[in-house]
Amino acid sequence: MRIAVTGSSGKLGRATCLRLREAGHAVLGLDRAGQPGFDFSMIDFTDYGQTLDGLLGITARHDGLDAIVHLAAIPVNGPVPDATVFHNNMITTFNVMHAALRAGIDNIVYASSITAMGFPFAEPPAYLPLDEDSGGRSNNTYGMVKVMEEAMAGQLVRRRPSLSITALRFTNVTQQGEYQAFADRAGDPAYRRDLMWSYVDARDGAQLIDLALQHAEPGFEVYNVAASDTGLTVPSVDLARQAFPDVLLRKELGEHETLMSIDKAVERLGYRPQHLWRDELAR
Ligand SMILES: NC(=O)c1ccc[n+]([C@@H]2O[C@H](COP(=O)([O-])OP(=O)(O)OC[C@H]3O[C@@H](n4cnc5c(N)ncnc54)[C@H](O)[C@@H]3O)[C@@H](O)[C@H]2O)c1
């Protein structure tokens, strides 16, 4: 496939470009930061003219695309004012999705977030593990945009029956070099409690993006993206019982099984996380 990756200079974008190129796709990175080269062009996606032109074609780069992986966003609240997060992320996603529609691109995979499912989980969830039906609950501006983007994607596929949009609800994206910090506080239930102790290595995130592109079907679909384990050595059932004593546990949990359910991606897409922090530190 000819694939454009927005946000290609970022943490997830770099791992995604690598993975998709290794799989044999023609991959063009697009970002407002980075060094232009044969496989990368600079675009600010808040500008619709740049976005539409960039998806229709770029001389010496591409003359049409089969798919878009949309990762460009400010990935957190705080570094800039909330209104800036809203304006950048919401307009960027509208521009990319709308331009894709205009350009006739039918396969969009994009990054949503667990912030659309109630992060930082101060209120108890309805049940655990949290699955894809737990969406539509945000507690901050960044998360509100993720909820609104999912609503927008659901409407866009109604307008073009051939269009496939896949939202991947990433939890905290991690990479090599970050796992010693996990080990240092592995017995502390307060550590990364707001993430429900979940994480996902950027390479596994890229694996799921690759799988979602391959399995795209017309319509809108949502998948959680997490590692298969938590970041702690405390058994998952104890974490759940202590933090959320009244919450229904809907399955018997493995010793360190994630509370951010990945069953849907495992069953439907064949997702198999390969980069778990315990193994990475042992390597
Ligand atoms: N990092 C996480 O823990 C995490 C968790 C859940 C979801 N996500 C989502 O995953 C995606 C990628 O996150 P990341 O961790 O790689 O972030 P990152 O900050 O490392 O990368 C994001 C990239 O997007 C680019 N970008 C932002 N706005 C842009 C615009 N208007 N035009 C062009 N480029 C723009 C930035 O320059 C940057 O290179 C985002 O949508 C983020 O919301 C990330």
C-alpha cells in the first residue's frame, strides 16, 4: 500500500514508519517537525490547503495514497494551553479525515486514547477490564477531543459507505529505555494508577496499526491498544480489588493481566504484544 503517516516524527510515528516500511509498504511521513527527505514532507495539518494538497499528491513524493495513519496531535494536556490542544488536535483530525474523503482514500487508521474512556479513572468504571464499550467519558480537554473525534469518524463513515476508519485507543506509549523506571516502582500500586497501570511499547502499537490497516472493513471500528500485562509486580486482581472494591470483574485475570482489555484486537486482528517490560529488562 501507499501509506501516509501523519505525526511521523513523533514517538509512535517513528515506530510506525519503521514497521510499515519493513512490511514492504511505500510510506511517506508527514509532520510539521522534522527533516524533509525522499520519504518525508513537512505539513501543518491545521491548514486545510496544505492538508488537502498533501494528501492528493506531492511532487517528487507521491501521486496518490491508499491509506492514512493519522497520529499527528499534541499528545497530552499541559505543555500548551487547553484551547491550543483543542484547536490543534480537533482541526488537524477534521482536516485529515475530510481531505481523505475528498481525495478518495478509503482506509484511515488513527490514534484515539484511553482518555476517551475515563482517564485518570478517579470515578470507578462500570466494570473491569475496560473494553471498547467503555468510551465517551473524558475528564480533560485532550480527552474530550478524542471523544469528539470518535463521534466525527462515526458520522463520516455514514456518508461514504466504502470508507473504513479505525480508532486505536492507545494507552501510555513507551519505548526502550523507559522500563527501568517501571522496575524501580513495580510494587507500588500508586505508580501509574491513573493509567490503570497499563502501557504499550511503541513497537507493539505499530504492530496493531499495521494489522488494522490490513484488516480494514468499511465502517467505524474501535480497538484498545495496550500491552498484555500491567507495569507492576502486584497481581492484577489485587490492584483491581484495592482500587475499585465495588467494581465488577468480568473475567478471571491472569497474574499480571492488563485491566485495559485487548481481547478484541487479539481475537479479531491477531494482535500479539511482543515487547513486555519484564522481558525487555531481562534482554
Ligand atoms: N504518547 C502516548 O502515551 C499516547 C497515548 C494515547 C494516545 N496517543 C496518541 O498517539 C498519537 C501519537 O502520539 P505520540 O506519543 O507519538 O506523540 P508525539 O508528540 O511524540 O508525536 C506527535 C507528532 O505530531 C506532530 N504534530 C502535532 N500537531 C501537528 C500539526 N498540526 N501538523 C503537523 N504535525 C503535527 C508533532 O510535530 C509530533 O511529531 C497522538 O494522536 C496521541 O494523542 C499517545
